[in-house]
Amino acid sequence: MAKVSLGLRSVPPAWEACLGSTNAALGEALSAAYVMTYFPEAARSAATATAGAVRTAFGHMLSAADWMDADTKTAAQAKLEGIRLEVGYKDNLDTYEKLSIAAPGQAGVPYPHAANMLASYEYEWHKSLARLDDGAPVDKEQWSMLPTEVNAYYDPTRNEVVAPAGIL
């Protein structure tokens, strides 16, 4: 069924499907374990320093650009200085303390995997609704990807660069 519904050439091994659903449900908890093991604070500090050096070098290039007028250079420098650099992982990874997980063989839960996935979706739904609360401040620490992902991005609406531990 997965071949037809998802357009797959072959069904992935069970461990990949299990890892994918666990990562979807508990991604920040898995990320916390990953960064504790593979991305110590020293690596984060070094990567942050490198990102700062890139920013400084880019600032020098902006200053030397002869095709920009003075007002444009000033605006570009201000935007460059305002870029938030997020490196490795966010400081407040979710602990999932309020997420209830069913154990295999738990009485009254015939399909614990399905129950856990539904509980996870509900948990994330409530987190999303809380962000929409009129009185809630904007969480500037929120990332659009997990620290374990091998990717990076610049978000122009937030003027931030995010480089997760997975790519570093």
C-alpha cells in the first residue's frame, strides 16, 4: 500500500519507518540526545565564532562595494548586524513532559503506536494553538527544523540564519 499511496519504488525497512515516526513525534528529545553525544558546547562555540567571522568578512565586503551608494551600504550594514545567528540547537529544546506515551502491552491500549502518534499530534497541536494566543509573546527561539537535520536556512522575515548541529 505504501508503494502506491506514497509513490515509493520499494517499502523502506521497518527501522527507517520506526525512526521516522519517532523523530516526527519526539524530534527535539532525540535531538537533545544527539547534541549531548555529538555536538558538545565547544563545537557550538567554535561554529558560532566561525559564523561571526563570516558576518565580519561580509561586512568588509559591503564596505568595499563600489557599486553601492552610501545610504544603501548603511542599510545593508544595519541589516547584517541585525541578523540573528542560531547555531547547533536552540537553548530550550522541548522535554515533552506533558506528552503521555502508551507502553507496548498497556492495558486498554490495543495499538500503542497509533495511540502515541495521535497523542503526539495532539500535543503539537496544543503547542501551536498556544503560540496563537493574543497575549503570548513571539517565540524568537523557535526553529523551522530540528537540530539533527542536515540543512541550514536564512529566514528573511525573521532576519536569522539557522545552522543546526546535523550539518555542522
